Amino acid sequence: MDEKKLRRSLSNKKIAGVCSGVAAYFDIDVTLVRVLWAVISVVYGMGIIAYIVCMFVMPTDSDPQ
């Protein structure tokens, strides 16, 4: 069985690959994740902090596709 792991993408990234990694983990469109993350950042302000934390905590994808 293929084990899913939450990892930052090295091949499909705009800033650090966090949104792309989240999209791959949940098997949804990366654009949707980026828009939702931006809305959360603007409305609540916590998205920016969460992104920075994820950028340092999430490991990078060792096998970019």
C-alpha cells in the first residue's frame, strides 16, 4: 500500500511548496489550496504564520515528479 506523507513539493512551488504539498496530500487542485490559504491569510492573519511554520516543519519531497 502506498503511504501518503505530507511533504513540501520541490517541483510545483511558488514560494516554498507548502500549498502544493498540501494539495498533493489531500488529492485536490493546488490552485484551490493557494486561494483558500490566501483568503485565510487576509481574513484571519493566521495563514501567514501557519505557512511559515509549515515551511520549516514539513520535509521536502525527495522524489519530485
